[in-house]
Amino acid sequence: MKQFISVKDVSDINALVEKALAYKADPLKDKTLGVNKRIGLLFLNPSLRTRLSTQIAAQNLGMEPIVLNVDKEGWALEFTEGAIMNGTSVEHIKDAAPILGNYFDVLCIRTFPNLQNREDDYAEKIIHQFIKYAAVPIISLESATLHPLQSLTDLITIKESVLENNVLNNKKLKVVLTWAPHIKPIPQCVANSFSEWMTAWGEADFVITHPDGYELSNEYTKGATIINDQAAALKDADFVYVKNWSSFKEYGKVVCTDANWMLTNEKLANTNKAKVMHCLPVRRNVELSDEILDGPNSLVTKEASNRVWAAQAVLAEILELINNKAK
Ligand code: CP
């Protein structure tokens, strides 16, 4: 694996999930794979799970992780080609990224969309400029449009739960992504990415349900069934993934605040005893109810814990390529 920006960087999804579950069973089995290798984790936006799980994963493989909160501790970066830098930005990505590429063997970047200009956000200018100028493998820790480490984790959690609970019973798995209310405009990244991974994986009936106006970019939803009737979507579901996102069409806007879209135990009664997932952080009793989050169907803690194994599997694939090139 040369980089990890989207599911398109993965040659065999099931093999990557198996690799992650093997690390969960034996976290230190490749503890020397990354010895004498340094990984830089650059945060242009906040994080709890991603920053900690990726550091733990790197250390499990013998790497030295260094975190820089670029938004608070670094110089303000400029990403526009030909910019006359007489404003607030201090350093151009063209100057900063090659230096980072010399300091680190692998670079990881978190950068959120500004939700003001759809074309700018969906061009993924920031992560692509790191790829262009750093000349080392780049891992997305969530970008303007996608969150691949989260989606890999989600698939690991689904497959693990299927194995543990014998969910299938000879029927095809049904996975539902449902929009949920929120008080703020939230990026489409997690929803885009989950849809991209579920449709690329292709082993489940994948249904997306949302109010009118919350259609995601069809770049990521091809192959999914999309319906506005949440109750119909939830029928017989094995897994329900709950997530808010802002409008793609009326870009970055909140076009519905209907609290009836929040998942409750009453709605779960219509499912196949569905397990409930959310990437966290979650606004309790706005996006998802206490009764679900604290109840027996919630997978959210297990899901967040699995972030370590997703990051470790991806890092191992990248390290294997680096080490083979060095031979
Ligand atoms: N799910 C997730 O990415 O969590 P953090 O924003 O805390 O990293």
C-alpha cells in the first residue's frame, strides 16, 4: 500500500480486515516491523480517538510517533498555488511538506472541510498537496471528504460482530446508514466514507436513509439503496450506523432538524436486533439517545477501541512496502 486516502488504495478489503483482527489477537506480533521508522501525525483539526489509536498502533509496530497540532502549534499554512502571502498564512505547503518528508518515513494528516465551498472541499487540495510535496506515504486521519481509517474500523467491527454473534443465520447481511439530527453543520466525510467502503466491500445489502435534501455525492453511494422512509429502511437491519451530516446539495447547510430522526429502542424493534454504531464523538439525546448508547445493542465502545487495529493494519502494509524497497 503506497498511501491510505480512500478504499481505492486497498487491494483486498477482506485481507486488510483479517490483518487487523490478527493484530487485535496479538498486538505485538510485528513489534519490530517499524523499528528505526518515524511517523508524523499532523492535526489541522481536533481529535481524540484518531490521534491516540494511531500512536498506539505505530508503537505496537516499533515506530516512533510524533504529534504536531498544526492548528495550534505550527505556522499557518498556505495551500494556494501562486499566493501572494501578505495575509495570515506564514508558510507555503511547498516549503513545509518536503521538510516533513525528510523528518518522517510516514506522514498522517487530519484536515476538515471548511463547508463553505463544495468544489474546494471535494478537490481535497490539502491532502493532495501533502502527497505531492512530501514524497513519503500519506495516511488520511480524516480529510475534507473521507475518513478511511474510521470506515475500515467500522467494517472490522461489523465482521467481528457477525462472527461473535452468528448474526447471519444463512441470510444476507443488511446494513443501514441513517442520518441523525444535529445542532451544527457537520462534514459528510464519515457518511461518504462508510458508503464508499460498504459498496466496495459488496457483501451486504446496504441502505442509506435520510430526510429530503441530505443526498450524499453519488460518487460514494453508487450501489446503495437510498430511501427517505427511515422505518422502511430499518426493517430487518442487522447493523444500523447512525451519523449526522450537513447537506451536499445546499452545501454545508442544516436543512432539517427533525428530532424524530433520532434512533430509539422503539425504532430498533423493527430490526433484526440490530447492533448500533456511531464513530463518536456523539451528541447524546440529539444525534443518538441515551437508551441506545447505554443499552445492549450499542457497539460504539468496541468500534472506537478497534481504531487501533485498523491503524495498525494500514501502517503494517505501508511499512512492508517501505522495507521491501529498502532491500
Ligand atoms: N471518530 C473519530 O475520528 O474520532 P476523533 O475525531 O476523536 O478522532
